[in-house]
Amino acid sequence: MQIQEPNTPNNKQSGFHHPFWQLAFRSFFLTGALFAATAIALWTAMLAGLITLPQQILPPVLWHSHEMIFGFAALIAVGFIMTAVQTWTGLPSITGLPVAALLLLWVCIRILVFTNTHTTIIAALIMSLLWWAAIVFTFTRIVFSAGNVRNYLFVPMLMVLATLNAATLVLSLMGEHLIALHLIRSAVLLFTLLIGVVGGRVIPFFTARGANIDAQTPMIWAEKIQLPLTVTCLVVFITSHFELLPFSPAIWLIVTGCVHLIRMKPWSSLSTFTIPLLWSLHSAYAFMGLGLIALGLSYYIDTLLFSNALHLITLGSIGLMILAMISRVSLGHTGRKLNVKPQITAAFICLVGATLLRFTLTLTGHAFVGWALSAALWVASFTIFLFTYWPVLSAPRQ
């Protein structure tokens, strides 16, 4: 799971030869962190009635959901995958001008979606299809050229994510906002599939090395069933809105969450409490399992809102997993030691706090306070990352 990049000669530090454009993770991680902080700040201002979206093709809650999943989370995930594929296959990935072009296209989509008129959403839809097509084509070409069978599964994941993105915008143009919101929530569950695959590969490995302990024997049955179980859970959840299957997704969500938590048993989580780059990853994975269980329980407990349970995953799992992974990748794969600065540890703690406050205060009837405090901690976390890692990601590899 290493990501390597070539050293950049000192005489090539301008234009698209600048380190900022060398492999996708540098510019995508920094831009994603900036957008994460900015988008949540805007969302909080909308909740407080301080600003409004220019138009309402995507209502505010749909804009917020769409941009955090298909804007922020997708950019970070693609930045990681499009960089890691170089190490997985031994073949070169995109760098320089193609990276800049993809990032520019992504920025244009964000502006068009925020403008939020009928015309700009159509334009955003077309550009999104182009962006995803470029990503899927490039990744597929590299892994198939190398015969890298182990990572073929990322191809359908990217294609489904692209389809959900496009469908959400089409449905918003049609005024089908509830279905669009359901598909965005489905995309959140798709990210749990991605976390299950990537996290299951790297967390035990990172833990054994970082905590200096012997690698533990995985629970074979949990390893074998977690992927098909998560896929089944996703399919059942997507189709449940249309009543295509005769059963509720609740039990599937609960069982899937339990399997993920049981899967963690051999990972020696208790040995990571003094190592921020490890306990953050373990916490993110645990929040995923707990979030899936809470989603299932929300079908049976009236006071447990689905959206509240979902934020255990979006904040605590996706958000924290992203922050932990980009903090580690940005150090290890620019040739630096894996020692985070104290402010990054504080950023991890802020995200854990944001998750717990968002869930518990909403559950106890203090929703707006929970939203505001959680948003403030989220913005602080990614702002800390941005200022701490800008010198790392904009400088040549050591």
C-alpha cells in the first residue's frame, strides 16, 4: 500500500513540474482539505440563515450531502487510488498536466453546483461524467495492463460511484429530491465498502509495524464474508426505497456492522492508544461498524434518526479515516518520518469529538448545538491539516 514518486530535480520546480503536481495525492489532498473546511463552514452559515444558495435545483441539504460525498470524499479517494495504483502495478500513474486538468475540472464542477441553476447543474452533470470517465479509464488501463487482478474490484466501485453521482444530479433536475438524497446515502454505504477493503488491508499491517508487535492471524470467516455482506447490504439498501425486495435493510445493516467490529478483534487496537496515526485508523473503522449498527437500529427506534446515525459514518468513519490516511500518506510518501506533529493529533481528537457531539446532542434534543459544535471541530481539523501539510505537499520528496 505504499505510494512512491520520483524525486524532482531542482531545475524543474515551476509550472506542471512543480512538486504540487507530482502524482495526484499532493494537490488532491490539499484541495480536498480546503474544500472540506470551506463547504462545512458554508453549510453552517446556511443552517444559521446567514446565507442561502443562489438557486434551489439542489436544496441546501442535498447540496451539502452531494458536495461532501461526491466533492470532498471522492476527490480524496481518487487522489489516493490514482497514486497508489503506481505502486500496486509498477506502471506510471498520471502526473503534471493531467493532474492539474482533473483538479481544474473538479473545481469547475464545485462552482457550477453551488451556482445551482438548471443550466449550471446540467453543465456540472456533463463535467462530472467527463471527470469520472477520465478517472475510470486511466485506472482501468493501468491495472489491466499490469494484470493487477487484486485491484480490479476498484473499477466497479468507481463506476458505481460515478453512476450515483450522475443519477443524483439528474434526479435533482427532475425535482426528485428524496430519491436523490437516498442515492447519496447509498454512496455513503459504498464508501464503507471502500473502507472495508482498504482499511482491512492496511490497518493490521500498519499496526504490526507501527506498534512493533507480531502480526495477528486474521479471522478467516470474517475476512471472507465482509465484502459480499457489505455488497449485499448496499444492494438491499438501494432497492429498499423502491420496494423491489420483500425485506428491510435494517437487519443487513446491523449484521454488517457487527461483522466489521468482530473483524477488528485480531488487530490489537488496544496497543495503538499512544500512536496517533494508528488509533485514528482503528477509531475510524470502529465508527463505521457502530454507524452501520445505528443505521439498522434507526428503523426500529423512533428517537434515533437515520440522518443522525449516518453521521457516525460520514464524520467518524469517512472523515477520520480520510484525515488519518492523508496524514500518513503525506509523510511516508514524500520521504518523511511517520511522526505527526502535536496539532495533527489534536485534529484527530477534534474529529472524534465532532462525531460524538453530533450524535449525542442530536439524540438528546440539542440538535442545532450539536451541529454547530461538530461543524466547528470539523473545520478546525481540516484547517489544521491544510496549514501543517502545505509545506510537506508543496515541497520536493526528501
